[in-house]
Amino acid sequence: MGAAFIDLDRTLLRHASGRVLNAALGAQGVVDPERSLPGQGVLYRVYDRFGENLVSMALARGAARVAKGWSQAEVRKAAELAVGELRALVAPFAFDILAEHRRAGRKLVLATTTPEDMVAAFAESMGFDDIIATRYQVADGHYTGRITGRFVWGTGKLAAVRRWAEGEGIDLADCHAFSDSFFDLPLLSSVGTPHAVNPDPRLLVVATARRWPIEHWDRPSGVPSVLGLEPQDALRLVVRPEAFPYARFEIEGLEIVPESGPVLLAANHRSYFDVVALALVAARLGRPVRFLGKKELFEPAPLGWVARAIGGIRVDRGSGSDRPLREAEAALRAGEIVVVLPQGTIPRGPAFFDPVLHGKTGTARIAAATGATVVPIGIWGTEHVWPRSARGPDVLNVLHPPDVRIAVGPPVELGHVDAIADTSMLMAAISALLPPDAHRVREPSAEELARTYPPGKAPADPSRAAG
């Protein structure tokens, strides 16, 4: 058994905790809410952008003297007031990462320079097993202006972690440590598995040189960010209907998609061009949107790089791995949108023309595990832009482009008990969004059937092929 030591500011939290904690102290009457250090706002912004520096840590070390005479009980009450706002600052993907370490049997320890009385209530709310933090000396229920033991920063944090590990009988070689700060190098270098999370510039250089994992808990693994912007933000500027003049789009119902919270967008699958149709939907939503896609989408360059950079979740059909489902669940628990195609693949032959849509149960299982809102999307006409029998869309057809219809429907209330029944309900909701032609039973021609197969894969008699 080992432990996972988690730093607080800019690691577990997206920003510094100081603003929230100071506001709580003011609300509790511990400090005058109208008074603040000159330039305090600038210091917080610099800290949020570049991480710890000697000035900010000198102020943190001197805070014990400022707290002289404060009531410990009142400070703890202020800390309880701050819990809600601190939890709102937790990096969205942190919850699943902490859960992974719990499942692995590791103890979770919050290791922070922040005074223990100010973060103990938050740590308890997050389910941490213990806390290693700076402790203020107390006499008669009030702070004396001194620190008990060492200041938990740099080598002081490492010393505190070592004492804790010895007391628990844990070998640091079996432990993980997570931090954003160059000043936590002593601790990171002493554990078996160090992690640079949202690293400051100097830690980024060291972590890269030492090949340590470099992580960002505000977005999925593999998604880069520059000044807080993802590749997806740049793609929104170019993924527009006019970029595809060989198709004419009609999109309706986007206002139905919730503006916040976890959402599963579930669509039917008729063509490789469905990716474009759904990309247009994602671009208009203005929220992080991830998608599940077959492994073939992630292999060719540069398409594979783009797919990974926007948070695509690779699905290896037939592998039996549940990793795609877990990654989708993590994105949803982080409050993001995930696009799924419950059919899994484009139907072939007669199955392509079946008025009844059939899906796999993965979407229903993800919804049951996360409580995400499930929104159906009906896509029609993409097969005329890019039939499966073609190696690409007819990009020269700009005079008479095919019509593509994308309809977003109201959320589907699934029962979360029977995945098969829920899947049937979802597929029926998607089907209801399709035009009348989709519900008409008819005998497709041999030519129509052949268009549903990849190039060179159509059987001699498509009408007799299984779907």
C-alpha cells in the first residue's frame, strides 16, 4: 500500500485558494473584509498564471504573525464557510483521478503550505485520508503568531511527508506525488512516481527532462492548451457550414442542449460525413465536447493528432476494454459533453434501410453511471454527401449540394435499470427526429445497397447480404 500526496493550489484547485479563504475570514469577522494588502489582486493573478514565487511564499510564511490573536474556532468556522467555493475550484478531472488512487488502495493525503485549520474542512469534504499542512501555534484558543514545527514548503514539505510516511509505515518509493510547483522538487524527487500537474515554467523544464508525467486536470489527457485555449476553441472558428460548400445544412434544436452539466449527445450513423455534421453542432455549443470514435480515426496523421488534441476517445472494437467507457464517464463527471453513436458503425446492406434503429448498450450504461442528460440527434442526408462506397465526399459538387438535416430532440428520460430497454427507448427517440422517408419500408435497389459498403467490399448480390 502506498499514498498519493496532492498539492492544493494550481494542482487540485484550478486557481489559488487565497481569495476564497480571505473572503471567508472576512465573512466570519476574523478580518476586516474592507482591508487587503496593496497589490493583492495582482499577486493572485501572477500566482494563478505562473505559480509560486519567492514573494508569495514569503507572504505565506509571514501570515502566521498576521494571524496572531485570531480565534482558532472562528478560523475553523470560516474554513467551513469556504468549502463550497473551494470545491467549485477543484479541477474537473481531479475527482476521477482521486478515485483511481482510492481504487488502487492508496491513501489520499492533501499536502499543502496552506494552514491546516483553513483547509481541514475542505479536505474532509473531498474524502482525503489525512492532511499535511502548516500548523499555527495555539495558546488559550488563539494563535500566538508562531508556527508549530516547520513551514510546510520546499524541503519543509518533504520533511513533513517523510514523518507522516514513517508513522504510517509507508515507503515513499510506493507513493505518488502531484504538484504544479518547482519548489516541490524535493518531494517530487523523493517518491516513486512524481507527477507535474499544470507545472509552472521551471517545473515543466525539469519534468520534461526527467520524463515525468505532465498532466492537466482541467481537461482530458492529451489535450493541449495555450493560455487556457484548446485546439477545439480554434476549430470553432473554421468549422462552419460555408467551409463545406458541397453540402447544404439544416440544423435545428440546438437550444435544447443544456448550457452546463454533463450531456450525452447520441446520434444515428449514416456516413463518414456524420463527423462533419456533429462537428458543426459542437462548434455552435461553445462548450467542451468530446467524442467516441473508432481507432481508425486516430491512426492516420494529421487526423489522428487532431482527434486526440480535441479530446477524442479511441474505441478499439473487439478488444473488450472498458477504458473508452471510463474516459467518457470521466469527461461527463467533469461536466462536459460527450458525443456517442450508439449504432457503433454504419449499417451495411439491407440493415442500412431498416426503419428500426438498433444500438449497443454502451450509451445507456454510461448514462446510468454518470446521471448525464441524454439528448438525441437525428442525422439525415450525409450518405448522399459521402456514401460509404466512396473514398471521400464529392467536394466539387457545389452547384447542387445534397441536403443534410441535423435535428436535436428533447432529453430522453432513461430508467437506468435495464440497459437494453433504455437503448431501445433512445434509438426510438433518435428515429422520431428523422424525416418520413426514414420510416418507410421499401426494397432498395442493388445500386443503393452497393453504396452502403466500403469500396470493393460489396457482395456480388447485395440484396442477399446480411445487414
